[in-house]
Amino acid sequence: MTKIGTFDAAEFWKNAYAHQRGKLLKKVNVPEDQILILANKKYLELPAPLRYDIETSGIQKKDLL
């Protein structure tokens, strides 16, 4: 059984600007109207299924900078 690679989203979210957060949310297919709302929230305030999708999406930090 292989281990699922996770993205350290909490650390990225803490240090990212709003446009970088928006780019991350776009990559996990969040609707445009929701991106504006979610990008300004703290990471732990995001819905749990969305956090799971972000962490297991395979996105790399270099893709977002």
C-alpha cells in the first residue's frame, strides 16, 4: 500500500498572498465566486472536504508561486 503524498497547505496558506491562495483554490476547482470569500479566511476555517482536496491534490508549492 502506498502512502498518499500531502501538500503542507496550512504552512503555505499562512505565508501566501491572496492571489496565491486564489491560484491554489482554482487548481482544486473551487467556483470563482467562492474563491473571493475563501481566500481571505484562515486555513482552518475552510470546509474540511476542501482542505482534504487541497492536501491530497498533488499540487507542489512551486506551481503556485
